Amino acid sequence: MRSSKLVIAAAVALILPAAQAAHFGTLGQTYPIAEESALTMIMKKLQEKERTGELKKLQQEAVRRSMNSVKNMPPVDGIATVTERAQRLIDPTVYYPKAVTTDEGQVVVPAGARINPLEITGLSKTLVFFDGRDPAQREAVRLLVQKQQKRIKPILVAGSWLDMTRTWKTQVFYDQHGTLSKRFGIRAVPSLIRQEGKALLLEEIPAKELK
């Protein structure tokens, strides 16, 4: 039912032209105008478009655009390709300048608190950030996932996660809006992140050396 309403709403926007009304006064005796209701007119237009196949084309085009936006998300900005090895430690500690409270006002995290999430729960998998448009990176990560599937979480910064998930038969994730890349300060890929004590170790490794 919701889908039908959306289709009708879209059709209304396509069918009805913009209009302006003006009042010129009464020139004489007025009579009621016999005309079709707006809904009847819309339904007739929809039935005509359905009869000619135009409505189906509109629906298919809407689905195609929606799927394309999901399959081909915009690349994360500012990410280069790794040319030589490098590594650095990341402190995942989060600072809370203001208290975090429940809806009832109970304080969950006091103001000024510093919390290291690794002290609460560990990072069970190695995060691998890569550019799926680069054949060398794509193949290197594919082999890595194949060898260590249970210990690897592949994360794209560009490319089609849906196509890769289907091809690899394992879930490939996407760093939408570059949220994780910004959080970890990722500047080049492939980059691997794994837990090192109470910190995170970020390694930049060229695709040809990824094992």
C-alpha cells in the first residue's frame, strides 16, 4: 500500500502543471461547474500510463537509480595509494566534555571522562581498508580474505561493495561518508588496523606486499 501511494504521489508531480489563481470579481449569475474530481483525473492518467507501459518504465527507472546509488557510493575523499610501508599506533580513547545521560536524566558517563573502548571490549578482527577500483588492491585483499576469512573485515573506501560481496561470497563493508577513515586518520590504502594491547596498530602496506 505504501508503494502504491508513493507511485501515485510521484505521478501527481509528473502530471499536474503548476498553476496560479486570480480573482476578477463576479460578472453575473454563477452556475456550478460540472467537472471530474482531481482524484478521478489522476487515476485516469495513471491508467493511461499503465496501459501504454509508461508507468512501468517510470517505476523501473526509479528502482534503477536507487540501486545504482546503493551499489556505487561516492569514494572517500583524500585517500591515496600506499607506495611504501608505514605504521603508527592509534589511541582510541574518547573524551566526553559533557555528561552522557539517559532520557530519565541518569548519568551514564560523567563530564570529563576518558574511556578507552578496548578496555571494555577487544577488536576481534583485522580491519582492511582498500580501494576496490584498483585491481591490485582488490586481488590482494581477496586472497587475504580467502586465507583468513574469520579474522578479516574488508572495508571499501571506493568501489562497489555489493558486487564484491556477491563475487567473494562474504560480506564486504563500505566506509560511508569516510566516517572510519576520519576516525582512524587513514590517508592511504591498503591500510590494516588491528589491536595492539590497549591501542590500535595501523599499517600501510603496498598491495603487492599484502599477505
